[in-house]
Amino acid sequence: MKASISYASLPRPFTSIHTTRHSVLPRQIAIQLPIHSLFKSGRSTEAKTLLVHQIEMKRSASSVSKATPRAKKPRPEVPEYHLTPSIRDESGEIVWPAPRAQIQRAREFILECASAKKKTLIVPDKDADGLTSGAILQKTLVLLGLDPHLISAHLLQKGSNIHDESERAAMASHTPEYIFVLDQGSRKSPPVIDAPHKALIIDHHWALDDDFPEGSDHVTACNSPPVATSSLLTYHICSELHKDVQSSCDWLCVMGTHGDLGNTLKWEPPFPDMKATFKAYTKKALNDAVSLINAPRRTATYNVPGAWAALTAASSPSDLLKNHSLLAARAEVNAEVERCTHTAPKFSADAKIAVFRISSAAQIHPVIATRWAGHLQSPKLEVILVANEGYLPDMVNFSCRIPRSARARDPPVNIIEVLRDIAGRAANPTLRERLGESFARGHKEASGGIVPKAEFEEFMEILEIGKKAEGESPRKGRKDAAPKQSNTLMNYFGKQAAA
């Protein structure tokens, strides 16, 4: 019997469409229709008894054959960090991890401090690299004979830096004669405190020759590639000053270095041989300890003093792995990262900057930037920018990372230069100054800033987020899109009605 069902007689919507396939060909499509709505009084008995109409649609074998799966795009090759070419001095010696004269002066400064028996202040940064740098130095000073009661530590408040007047006053309250500033970044500024003192800056963040507090000595790894971490630089300086530094501080050196450079770093020249350290403590324990020490400074409560106390009291990574406060902090941070990490990116008009905007009282923007840098790929993409509008009142804290797909570019991507170039394109020439001294600081590969919200929005306007570049199609079709099927249910019923 020939079907004579018109499109108008079909109920809207269909209750269900089931596809059953007993063999590849033919495919049977059974359309189950609600009889009470499809057939009304006056229709034929034959129509009333119709429960299921089966349509046999013959298809060629080629139309149902599976398409060949597309090959996965290979991940870009990124050179091993330790293979970064080093610079050499006039004699041909590698300048690493810092200029030799700076390292020698730093050693002399530490020995002088230990023998002077005066009040000493250690000012480490809040992350694993900064805290382990401070712990290595403190252990070294004690080994050299400085009374532990003469050593104090100053930990900065949330969102502050050592140049803020409130922090300068807090450091001065310790009345120190010797001050060590570790991993805090470098900036041309007045003396660390106003009172008479001697200061040594140990750092690895990008800086010019005069980007240091007035009257201070400094040793920096920023111009000696592959750039060492502050903890590794401190360990290199101190290990020559006492025979027990290596055995008591090697694990701290690894923790700080992995905290900044990642746990896939290969400890090969020019990096020191740490095989004995990994054998004694295991990589897993060391890496777990890194995440625990990093956690408190990322929480909304910013419990850096708790992390410092735990680290300086520990004699090995295993002591940290059992610390309940650190474990609770890590769980809190992990939950907040999971809440914010799925934020969708928006792109600049030139597709070079991917912007993620989140709001969190926790310092998770660097973590999210690092995560996305390992996953987001594009031939044009140069910078991942994660902006956190909830970390400090009326401010935007943002972190930038270079995506994996751009790490082997030649010339290399320099985030600091990228950010400053964008600010320089502002219609209002005062924007760069208004962004403040905390804009575009850090490393060439990992930078960011703390800027007022209004100025950040001006900065975003320059990027033209979401706008397509001129001459680019607003919507690109998929090259591999399947051909549109012409034999559909609707035109089938239409044809049958006309027959």
C-alpha cells in the first residue's frame, strides 16, 4: 500500500524518533506517532489502525562508511630549559647562575653579617621560591654562628610590596642592621628603610642595572641564562660558606626551583647534580611539599606566616606532608581553582592575547594562567592573560604566561615588552603612568601586574577584545564539514503527499 500521509497531518512535535540498525543496509527508521492526535473521527479504519509507519531508505555503502579520523595535531617542541644558551665572560667561562663578582660580594656580605652578631632581618617573597630562599639563608647564618634570636623575618601583607611605606615602616620596626631581601623583584627605589642599615638583594626577576633600592648590594640571575631561581642562587652562594649547608638545604633548593620552573626540569649542567637529593627524599615528596607551601599564600586568608613557620621548622619534606594547616589550605585552593578554571577565553582583535576574567579572593590567577598556557594553542597566540577582579578592592590582579605553542618562537615572546607596547598604544598617553609601578613586572616569560580597575578597562579597550581583525571573515566555515543531507523526513513526506 502506498502511503498517503501529508506533512500537515503529522502531529507537532513528534513524540519520538527511534533509529534501529539490524545491519548496515537497509536502515529502518520507525516513527512512533500519537494515534489520538494524528487521526480524528471521519478518517478511514485503515488509518486508525496504523500504529507504525516504516520507511526503508536505501543508502550506498559509501555514504555510511565512517570518515577517517583526523590525526592529532602534534604538540610544539619546547627546548629543555637547561639547554638555554649561556653567556660567557672574557675568559670564556660561563656566567652562571650570576656574575662572579656579584656572587663573591654576596658571600662576603653574609659572612660579615654572621660575624657582626647584630639584628638581622630576612624579607622573603611569599611563594615556594621566596620562602625556601629565606629558609636556606637563615639556616646558613645559624650554621655560621649567628644567634637565631637575632634573626627576624618580615612577611609582606596581601597585595603589598617592599616599597610601600607601610611595609618600609614595618621592616624598620625590627631595628635591623642587616637586611636580606629575597625574590621580591627589583625596582629603582629609596633605601629599603630610612634608618642606617646594610641591605643585600638576592633576586632573579628581570631588572636593569640600576633597578635596586638605593645604597643596597645585589646579586641577580636575570642576565645569566638559563635563569636560575632565587632559591637556587641562594643555595649556590651559601653552599660554599659552610660544609653542612648542602646536606641541610639541598631539598629546599629543589623545592624552590620546582616551584618556579616546574617539576619536569632536568637537573643537568649548568644546574647542579641533585641525584642524591632525589634519592634521599623522592621527587613525589618534594613536589607535594611545593604545592603545600604554595597553598597558604593563595588562600583568601593569605596565611603566609603559617607557611614560613612550617618550612623553617621542617628538617625534610616529609615534615610538611603531615601538616594539617597546609593540607587544608591546599584543599581550599584546589576547590577555588576548579570553580574558576573553566572560564571561557576572549581574544584580542589580532588573536595574540587570550583573556580570561575571573573574580576570586584567592590568588589563583597565576595557576589558571599556567594551566591554560599548556592547553590553548593557536599559530597567532602569544600571551595568556588571566585577570582577577576579586583579589583586592578596586584593583585588578592579572598574570600572564606564554602558551606552549609560542615558547619556541624566534624571536622569543617577551611578555613585559608585549604589555608595555600595548599600553603605549593608548589614545590617552597618561595610561602607562596611571597603570603604576606594579604593571608589567616579573619575568619575560611570566609577568603581570596589579592595576586600578578603571585603567585595566582602558588597557582592555586597546586590545579590542572580541573584535575580528579587518579583512577577516566574521564566521569561517568548517573545511571538513559533511555535505548536507538532501533526503530528510520532511521532504520525504512532502514527496509522498504529492504522489
